[in-house]
Amino acid sequence: MRFALAALALIAAAGTAPAAEVIDVGEGDAALNSVLYRPQGAGPFPVIVGLHGCAGLLSPNGQIVRRFADWGERLSRQGLAVLFIDSFTPRGLGSQCGVRERKVRSDRERLADASAARRWLQGQNWANKNRVSLLGWSSGAIASLWAVRPRVIPRDGMPDFRSAAAFYPGCRRLSTAAWSARIPTLILMGRADDWTSASVCEQMVAGARGRSAQASIVVYPGAYHEFDRPDYPVRVVTGLANSADGSGRAHVGTNEAARADAIMRVSEWLSR
């Protein structure tokens, strides 16, 4: 299902974000609905592929989730273009947070989506094809970490991703698969996160030392999942397919100190 109506909602909401464009990446049924935040001017700009979490890119009223709009606006003001790929709506899917057996998997379909977005961006005259990075949240962060493994290096003759940043991924499967990165990768977690475990990601990064490109992890004391959401008081969500303790319950919400530090770190990391 396409999101033509959602596109209208996005354009109507763009009064605070005039750089937002609703576009399709690819053609026909394989096209990926996307939202692009682009700095003013001709470029070429460094570009970022944004990968949303299990709840999707759009809110129930068809507008881009505020957290992603905030990042898109913020980074575009700093001279970086951000292309958010919607991996769910074109496939007729809503939120997947409560779905255990997902049709769109982080290590397959979403990996392919990220590669398709990179190739599309590298074909745009306003984009710097040598400076395409990845930025993911939750399940999108997991996809980002699969995408930077050495065995997934592009074989299409185009430049590789330059760097990656990942917010609160689940690292258990990646750790079991002896994860390492071929490009500089930054992981940001909350110590209090009871949806995805920071300690598992720390163990994964530690295990990759000596056989990986620069991989760094920052863990924020007292921060929960989605700590970078703007103005979102901490609350409990239920019915999750996965949580750290298996209960299907987890806390989500803003941590102002963690959010401020993450904004600074991610901006610097992706601007290198």
C-alpha cells in the first residue's frame, strides 16, 4: 500500500521543516517511500540513510514520527542530507513491535533497503557519493549493524558507506554471529534500557576489538529506550515481541542529558 495520503499530511506538516520532501526511491512496486531532508543549496552534501524502528516511520495520522523529523531538520541545518526509508508502509505493514516472526527482517529486507537507498543517493547530483552514512534506531539500528559487517561490503562498483551510528540496537544475535565492523561505527545505549540490553552490546563491541574498524559504544546512566525522543515523558509500553527480561514490557522516554550528548556525538561522528 502506497502512502499518497500520508504524503499530503507530511507536506501539510512541513511548515516547520521546509526542507522535507516526500519521494520514491526506485520504481514500480519495488519503490521505497522515503522522506528527504536536504540542506539549501546545490551541494554536493554528505548524506545519511535513516532507518526507523519497529513502530515504523509514520505516526497513525500519516506524518513522519517527530523524533525522525527532529533529527532530519537538525542534521540538514548542519549541512547533511538525511533520507529516511519507509520499510513497512510499501509492504502493507504497520507497527512490528509486537510481531515475533517479522516479514521484514533486519538482516535481509532492511539490509537490502539500506543498499538501495545508498545507490539511489549516489546517483543524485546534489549528494556526495563518497560520503553516505547510516543512522538507525532500534530494529533499524540492528539493520545498520548488519550492514557494516565485513562480509556485506558493496559489490556494485560504488563507494561503500562511510560510517554508521546506531541507537539502542538489540545485539544478541549480532554478538552470537561474532559481529565486527568494516567502517567506523558508533553505538548509543541507555544503561536502564529494559527493551534492549546495553551490556550485551558492550560485550559485542569488546569482542570485536582487534578485528574491526573503529567501533565505539556510549552508554548513558539512567537512560531508557528512545532516550533521544524530544519531550516524551518516560512511560511503560507492553505487548512487545522482545524485551530484555522476556516480559514484553519496557520503559521508553526522553532523557535530556543523554539526548543532548547524543545529538552532539552523532552530529560530529557523521560529519567526519
